[in-house]
Amino acid sequence: MATKNSKGARIPEPTIERLPLYSRPLEELLKADIPVISSETLAKLCGVNPAQVRKDLAYFGEFGVRGVGYEVASLLKEIKKILGTDRKWKLCLVGLGNLGSALFENQNFKRRGYEFVAVFDSDPEKIGRILDNGIVVEHPDRIEATVARLNIEIGVITTPPLEAQRTAEILFAAGVRAVLNFAPIQLRKPECCVIENVDFTVSLENLAYHLAKLGKHSN
Amino acid sequence: MATKNSKGARIPEPTIERLPLYSRPLEELLKADIPVISSETLAKLCGVNPAQVRKDLAYFGEFGVRGVGYEVASLLKEIKKILGTDRKWKLCLVGLGNLGSALFENQNFKRRGYEFVAVFDSDPEKIGRILDNGIVVEHPDRIEATVARLNIEIGVITTPPLEAQRTAEILFAAGVRAVLNFAPIQLRKPECCVIENVDFTVSLENLAYHLAKLGKHSN
């Protein structure tokens, strides 16, 4: 189903994927009590070109003040509504290794409404450990019961790759409908659910590509 | 400067950003000695729709065998050439916390040609520690000398946010021209260099958006 703006026009997927980028500086501006921002300034803050910003935000036309810019508060509110970030989400983490620990401690998650409420790991040394917010590390056997009890909606997988597919299946069977997967493996997903794979090497390849282009410039 | 294919046609940026996605399954197919793949199968393996795959790969037309598919080896070679992944890159890591350790241990980096050759951290407890491959953790004071000595091209920043900007400046001054930044802060960059910011909450927001859409479907 396509996402539509308040005038009923369909908002294209690439625009939606750029909205989180725009929401970051808008949050800072709101905190700093700046009521209006020009597309040029917003573009600079996001590292996107101004024409792209104007095109994307044209879908939220009513928040633009012609010749001046956008109303920060209204624009941010609309973006959050579309992205579903105007609400809280409950997350569980499966795999408390280095990466899992880093994600659990990430301050930005909670600030943006994503809160870890359960953590699972199969290592007997970690089970029973008490983390921040009083969360106790549980064995993955407990996923089904805990997901149901706490109404957990999103699972974050940071297990070794060979355990990731089975973990995803247990999470989906338990009622989780969205998985953020950091294990370096493509997961199969049922129709009812969504998976987002995070692969750091994709970012590195983009970087290397731009670096190789820089090299051609300067030679 | 625009990237061009062997016939001189400009390849659009979104196509280039999807190339790493295509290269993953192609590598697996090459290992399995499968010489040709159809666009339908490749699309399925990448989670992209077949029309998009055909459109993107049309820029590499000579590798398509009409009605059959693409030659795996030639297509992969061309993609790697464009992405600059047909060569090795030397990386250094600044910040050996949980996230830094997870990245250092990531097997996929080295497999794809990205090798950490130096690690820096300001924690006296960590300095001098010997990691895999005999790499010794050094104080960030050593960045300039080590980057020059080892010809390091890419810096990976996993410091606390308040140290990230200064770290980037030290790296750029030392001669690094590309930075992959995991600290939750937007970094300023000089014209000569490239920065790629990795923000996990962007992936979470995409996931929450798709989950919210699913919810609308099933209600």
C-alpha cells in the first residue's frame, strides 16, 4: 500500500527513505527554538542537494512558507507521523556479543523511541546478568514467552551468522513482525513480516567508490 | 565526475549504490561454479524486483546473454572494477569499544578487501594490547606517523561522539581521504575527502515505517 500525503498524493519510496535524514537536523533546530528553515540550510545540514530537498518536501507543501522556508515543528511532526516515529517501539536483542552490547548501549535508539526491553544470549556466562534498566539476560528458549508478555514488536539479531535464520524464525513465530538483522547473511522472511539487513561492507564499498573517483579527479 | 560504462554511457548514482547488493550473490554463484544467472533469480537473491535488476544491469549490456541471463564472472568483474573493490584497501580503526571490536572482528571486511592494519584508542588499559594479526593498539597521538608509514587510506571512527570531529580532522591531516563514521554525530568534511556516516536508527526507522504499513494492511 502506498503512503500518501494529506492531499492524497502518493509519496515515492526514495523520498520516504530520505525522511529520517531530514528529521535529524529538524530535531536539533526545534530544540534550539528555530521556527523556520530554508531548503538551502536544511540541505547543507543533511548533506543532500537543495533541489532534492525541495522536491522531497514538496509533498508536504503546506509547511513551506514561500520564499522563506519550512516550519520546523509542523514539518517534523508530519515526517514522524509518516515514519511511525511519533510513537514508542519495544525491541528485543538476540546476541549480546560486542556488536549487541554496542547497540544496547546506543543512546540514540531510546532517544528516537526504540527501547530494548529484553536481551537474549545462549552463553551460560551471560544468562542472568543484569544490564542497564534492570534487564536480565535470558536464554533464547525464553523468546516466545517474553515477546508475548512484553508485546515486543521488533527483534534485533546480532547472533553468529549460522544462528541468525533460526533466530529469525523463532522471533517471527513468537509474534515479532519486524527484524533488524546485523548477522552477515541474507535471511528468508515470511510474507507477514519485514526484515532490514544491515551490512557494513556496503557502506565501505560506497566509500571506496567515492574515494576511487576522488583519485581520478586529482590525478 | 560521472561514472561511465565501457560504452561511455553515464551510470546513474542509484544504480551504483545497488551494485554492492548484486555483487554479494554473484560471488556465491562464482564460488559454486554457476556460469550464468537469470535476472529473475538474481533479483530474488538480492531482494530487488527483476525489472530494476534488468534496468540497472542494462548498463553492462555486453554481459547479458539474451533470453538466458548474465555471465556471472564477467558481470562481477565489471561491478568490482566500478566499485573499486577489485583491489585491497588499508583501514585504521579509532575507538576500540564494543562497536570497534565488533568491526575489527568482522570477517566480511577482509574477505571483501578491507583490511584493518592499525587500531587506536586513548584508554591506557588498551594501549599496547596485541590483537589478531599482531596489530598493537596505539594511542591516537600515533595516528599521523602510522597512517603515513602504512599508507592507510580509510579511517573508521567508533569513538564517543564528542571525540569524533577531532578524530576525523587528525585522520584527514594525516593523509586519510575517506572516513566511515559510526559516532552518532554529523561530521564536517574538507572538500578533498569523503565521509560516510552510518546511523543505525535510520535502518530502524525504515523498519518501523514498513511495520506501520503492514499494520494498516492487516487491520
